[in-house]
Amino acid sequence: MAQINNRPAPKPRFNFMWFWAVVAIGIIAYAIFGDSKSAPVKGDWQMVEELVEGGSVRRIDVLDNVQMSVYLNKEHVDSLINEERFKAMPRSGAQIVFTSHGDAKLFSEELAAAEAVAEENNPEHEAVKVVWNRTERGFWDNVFSFLPWLIMPLLFFFLIRSMTRGAGGGAGGGIMNVGKARAQMSDKNNKDRVTFKDVAGLEEAKVEIMEIVDFLKHAEKYKELGAKIPRGALLAGPPGTGKTLLAKAVAGEANVPFLSISGSDFVEMFVGVGASRVRDLFEQAKKVAPCIVFIDEIDAIGRARGKNSGFSGNDERENTLNQLLTEMDGFQTNAGVIVLAATNRVDILDKALMRAGRFDRQIEVGLPDVKERKEIFEVHLKKLKLDAKLDREFLAKQTPGFAGADIANVCNEAALIAARNNHKTVMQEDFLAAIDRIVGGLERRNMPMTPAERRSTAIHEVGHAVVMWRLQNCDPVLKVTIIPRGRSLGATWYLPEERVNHNVEHFMHKMAGLLGGRIAEQELLNITSTGAISDLERTSKTAYAMVAYYGMSPKVGNISYYDTTGQRDMFTKPFSEQTAQLIDEEVRRIVDEVVVMTREIINAERENIERIADILLEKETIFSEDIEAVLGKSAQQVAKEALEAETPKTETEATAEGANTEIKYVIEPAVEDTTDKAE
């Protein structure tokens, strides 16, 4: 955490816990290396009788009339320990233990006889003290018996000390600091701050959020006109698109302090802690205002109230959300505090949190387009040793639907593949292998397959490619492979158009491309295998979406049963049983029409499919050039050339062409293509 207002760092204070640590280490060391390690010598009554007659015994403890512990006089221990049989005898405590015959009367008589002999030898002999039914209390017995009385005052002392320290404030570890917010603060003078220059892509999001930056920089201009500072902005989008990085860039660009915290940091096992941390977070923000508070994954506390899956009537998450609502737009004024939040679950957030006055605007941070992907590649490629022939634009076209985090993963995986293959630089083929690895899974070249299975796989994949090659609204085929990868025996890679709007013909052609593999197997090999399960699943989902969501069925009509909120009960259907039967019939009709169209293409291209399959079995991987050599130009390429021929040139283009300039005008599609897998 950076220092705020240039306050000096506090000097370290002596921690009293170190004293108790030293005491504990001393006790453990004594237990390991102390005298208590030695054990009493095991003997018998003859040995003890001899010692009693010699006047060496001081006391005998008797337990259950059987177990005897013998304590010797200190003046005799030094002389006896030099003997071989007493060499391991301890100097303190019980020196000898033995087992008696169990007759107390007989033992007393034998002991009295031995003491009579000792008196004859030494008239000043002291009688042996006998303690019945008593065990030895050693050092550790004394310690553990006294330990509870020592621990209880110490625990009480440290508890009071921690509570006193916590009452003084700060975000330390005292028991009273459990309600303090654990936000990380970045100072506006931080040298490592992030600005918009460090964020590649996200141009539209930058434009929307620039107003907040401008307000923080020139607040007086807005206040003179009576404008109020926006309370908050919600960054919504898929995972890995750079929402957190964009929030940091806002703080860095505006040159204001930045407090970041995760939504899960408010949730604790103690009741009321979440609301307390929300209050403390805004108290910290007010002290350094103007500033930005960033709450990552706000759906952890911002879930719609009344729909939580908890059993408690007083839900802690709801209390935390209520406090957040109050702080953002309640009786208190939080002047100069702007709240930025990020989530990929906008549909489950509470409506009160999303209203104007709290989160005034919702900024969509979507997946990058081809131009933005190229910029993101430029950022991540700076750290790699690259081949001079590497085409950044080609890589951007090969990765549609990839988020910024996915592109970073591609670059790292490409570097690992290059190092594994002993390349001196990271080449374009390494990036293509990395994309295949991430999308399709790890290659399984050693997977056992019979010649019949290999040919069936080749026919299946070529069936996909040929149908997609002949239909205009299918995605352009890039390559076909029968190398097993992940759970697939083969794959057809294509460049999906990042099209936003689809019509019935688009869906029909895409489903035909998916069913091309199954129909090719049935028509050419007369078999039906399990390899088309993914194709059938995607075809069924597309057909049901056409009928039940997009209103593309004349019989069902212009009705959509799609739930954008995601709050509908999964066990309740929004339509009757008759409508469900009608939907099933329409789905089957659409799929049957697609099958007829696909079968016509497969039967018309039987010889070409066989030829391409033979080439695929030989090379294992073929590209669009190999398919074009057999089938000619694809339907997509023919349609594109026809469109370009019909498109009239603009006046500027005609002037530039007539002037013989080298200026080239390229009309790029709204969304570019990239590699994907058909199954």
C-alpha cells in the first residue's frame, strides 16, 4: 500500500509475544535435552534389599501393593552411579523401579528385616519412609497442573490488550478491527499507476468512462453549471475482458487515489461485519476524496434481495447490500467519492443497486474485435522474442471470441511450445499450435485407432468441410485434421464471422455444416457412429432457439419464451403442453429440412469427398488450399467477389485510381474471422 500524504512509516514496536515464544522454546528444549529424558533403573527386591541394608534408600512409594519406586539418598547417588548396573540411573526423582509380589504384609516384614541389618551396620541409620498408593509427580506433572492457572490470566491480558489496540482505529489485526475494510489503496503519486495508454482495445468503453475522468480533473467546470458528480459506474462484461484494468486506468488517468476491494471481502462469519466494513470503506474514501472506490465482483454482495439461497431470515449479505445502498445514495453525502464496480452477472444484481443515483451508467466491456485484438497482441508480444516474419493481423484474425486474458494465454503458450521445440524465436506456427492447444486440447498422436476408424473419421470431417464449402452462409473452412485432440478424434477448423444479426438461412446453413459429418458417414460408409454427439447437441439447441426464442417458426408465431433475467423457475415452463408439443414438431421439421439439404450436397459430392478423404489420410492435416484444389472456389469467396463487383466505387476512390496513386482503400467487415472447431 502506498503512503498517503507523505506520512512517515511507523517505527516497529517490541512485540511481547516474542518473550513467550522464547519461554516456550526453553520448555521444549528442556523436555528434549533435560534430565527428565533418563528413566529409572529396573531392578528387583534383592537389589533394593541390598541398598536398604547399606543405608542408601530414603523413600519407597508403593502403588497397588505391586509397583515400587525407590528414592535414594543424595550422598549415595554419586557412589552408586559409577557401578555398571546403576550407570543409567537418574540423579533426581525415582532411581529404581521394581515389581513386588503383591503381599503388603510380607513386604513390610522383609523391609523391617533389611532395616534391622542397616541399624546393626550403622546405629544412626534413618528409617526408610514408605508411602502407600501414591504415584510420582515429576516436573511435567507440576507444570501441567499449574498451566491452566497461568494461561487464563495471560489470555485475559492479551484479549484486553487487543481490544484496546483495536479501539484506537486502523486496519490492523486486533479483535475490534474485524469490522475494518481491507481495501488496498494506491496513491495518486504512485509511479506504477496504470493509464489508458496501458489498456489496449476497449475504445468504446474508454469513451464512455472518459466523462468521469474529466469530472475528476475539472470538477469546478461542472459545478459551476450545477452538474452533480456521477455516483458510480458498473463495468459489465465476460470474464477476462479487462474490467479491473480499466478501473485502474481511470484512477491513474484522473490522478486520484484508488481504493480497491473484492465483494467477497465484505462477507465474514461474524454478524454485522459486512455492513461495518462498508461504512469503514467509505470513511477511508472520504478522507482522501476526490477518489475512486473499486469493488470487484460486486455480485457477491449485490445479488437481488429475497432470492438468496440462505436459511436465515436475517441474511448477512442483505444487510451488507442495504448498507452499500445507503452509502451510495442515502442521507449521508459522499462528495468526491466515485464507485466503480465490475461483474459478469448483471442479471442477478438488485434493482435498487442499478437505479440512477447509485450506478448512474452501465458500461459494457465486451469481447474485443479484430482491431482491438491486434492491439492486445502488441501489448503481450513485447515481452517475447519473436520471429521477424510474424503477422500480428493474422493472429488477430485467428482468435475471434478471445478475451484479453485468452490472448495473454495464447502468447504464453506459444512461448512454451517454441521452447519445447528448441526454437530460437517464437514463430507463427507456434502461435497456431497454441491456439489449437487452447481451443481443441492436447494432441493425442499415440491414441490407438484402427484403419477403419481413421477412414470413418476422415469421411466425417471432410463431410463437414464440403458442406460448409458449398453453402454461402457457413463460415469459411481453414483446415481439417484427423489428429486426435482432447476428446475429439478429428476436427474441422473454420473462421467464424463475428456476425451480430442472424436470419433463418444463416441458421439453416450452419446446422447443415454441423450435420455434414453424420450424413457423410451414413451415405458413404453406411454407418452411424457416436462421433457426432457434439454436432447433434449444437444442432438441437440451434433449432430449439429458432422456434422458442427467435420466433422463426410460422406455426408457433412471433413469440419468445426466452428469459433475459435468468430468474425463472427451472421447473416451470412458460407454455402449455400443447405448445410444447408444437415446438417439438417444429424443431423436428426444421432439422429434417436441414438433413434433406445436407444429403443432397453429400450425394452430389461423393467422389470429391472420397478424394479429399484420401488426401487427409495421407497428410493427416489439410488446409483450405488443398480443398480448393479439388472443389474450386468456396461459396463464400464467390459471393464476396460478386458483391465487390456490384459495389460502385466512390468518387474519392475513382479519383485516387485515376491519379495512379498508391493509396489502397480496403473495406473491412464489421467483425473479422478466426479459427474455431466444428465439433
